[in-house]
Amino acid sequence: MPNPLRTPAAPPPPSPRDVLTPDALAMLQTIVQAGSFAGAARALDLVPSALSYRVRQIEDALDVLLFDRSARQARLTEAGAELLREAGRLLGEIDAVANRVRRVATGWEPQFTIAIDSVIARDPLFDLVGDFYAEEPPTRLKLRDETLLGTIEALTRGEADLAIGTVLDAASLSFTATGIRSRPLGEIRFVYAVAPNHPLARAAEPLSDATIRTHRGVAAADSARQGQSMNVNLVGGQDILTVPTMQAKLHAQLHGLGGGFLPEPLARPYVEAGHLVVRATERVPPAGGLHCAWRVRAAGSPGLALQWWLQRFEHEATREALLHRHRGR
């Protein structure tokens, strides 16, 4: 049974988390705005002693003085001024979170991840991102770069909600990729290009595989992490420099580090500027359709962020820009 002679343990002192509540931060702002403890007490409908006690609790928890009490005015110390600066930011974030939660309840996804193949033109893509933010959605966007099969894999593995520029459509996926839908973006063709100072820039056309094999090729690595990866138009036995993205492949070829097929819209500005030379080859240049793909919910309608992006892909001008409006340096 409890010992009646034992003195009860004192409760632990309040921690910063206990005292730095939204109400407490708003109280500190009121003191500064009123210019005195007495004026703030009247504004908050408190007796001055209760207000002083609450401020002292905050100071004790932080082990600092927030106000210089040697003057009649409520003058902040340096520590108090820093806390008030952060108080405005924290209270603003609380309001922002509340607004985001209310809007998420209307059907917007909290976060929306887009896997973007490296053949997609970035300028029109970021124009779309800007248009999306102009709607002031509560959704946080996350963009991730992918290449070849890695673009669709990010979707099938649940790591992305939307994939732009996939080389496979939903009909090409295995039965395990249930819940995936797709629509075509358009066709893109490739050209074989090298830097003007590369030996193949002066070789007789059309370039044979035997000729290409004697020079280094540049390949964009498939970003797929599971299963079989994809290689596009590499010549067997050729020395290969592997880079992570199509943009990196472009820049490697601009530096004369090798040759290879590039998306014609991506290469075009550099060909027109004389930084790349297009060469005819005996092998037929690759060409194919690209798609956008997305995951559908097991139940219910698509989220509003997904609906917004899919509506943009209904416009031919948008699809054309994503595939062809690359800008040179």
C-alpha cells in the first residue's frame, strides 16, 4: 500500500513540445502587437498574472528569456525575436496543412508521382507542371527520371502513379500488371549522329554494322531494376559507353565520345547548329510509338490530379510538344 509519509514526486517540467502550441505562439504574437503585457491581457481577456505565468512556462521550457522585463514595453530579447519569426512560419504552415487536408478530402491525391522517360522534352513538361501548380492543388508532385522499360516498371511496381513516354502500352504488359491503362502519345523516329570531329562523320555512307563496330557506341541504360532490360540498336561486339539518360547520351555524343541513335527531335537543334552530324546507316533506324500509362484505383473514380494530367494528354498539341519540342543549348 502507498506510504502516507512519502512526498509525491513532482511532475516533470513541461517540454518545448508541451508549451509551443499554436495558441501559445499566437499569444506571443499578441503581446508583441499590443506592445505590453497589460494590453495583450486585455486583448486576450486574461488577467495579467495569468498571461505572465504562461509566458514564464514557455521561457522555463526553453530555458531562455523571451522578453526584457526591465522596460515597461514588451521588448523581445534576441531569443524571443527568433521564436516570433519562427512562430509566424509555423502558424502559416499549420493553416496550409489544414487547407491541404480539406482539399484532399475533395478528391485530390496528397502526393502524385510521375515517371518520365528521358526521351520526353523537358521544357513542355515543366510548362505542364507550372499549369498544374496554377490550379493551387493540395497535391505534392514528385518527378522521377526513367529510361526504356524502367519507365513502365516504376508504374507496375507501384512507385509511380503516371508514366510518360513508355515504350510499352497496357496491352503489352503481362497479366501481373493489372490495373494499368495507357493511351498513345505519338511516334518518334531516331537518327544516327556523331560529333563533327568524330571519324564516322567522314566515313562513306551508308555506314555498315562492320564500320560502326570499330568505333565506340553510346547507350542510355535501361533504368529497369527487375527482369530483362532493353537495349536499342547496339551492334554486337562494339565497345559501349553506358550513360544513365538520353540527355546524357546526347552530351556524350556531342563531346565526340561515341556514336549512336538519338531521337530526331532531341538531336535536331544540335544538327542545325552544326554540333552533330547525321549519318545514314545500312540498318533501319529505330522508330516506335510512345505512350502514357497510369494505374487505376480498385474502386472509385480517378483522383483529381490524375484526371488533370490525363485531360492534358487529350490535346494533340501537348502530345506533340512532349515528343518534339526539345531545345538546344
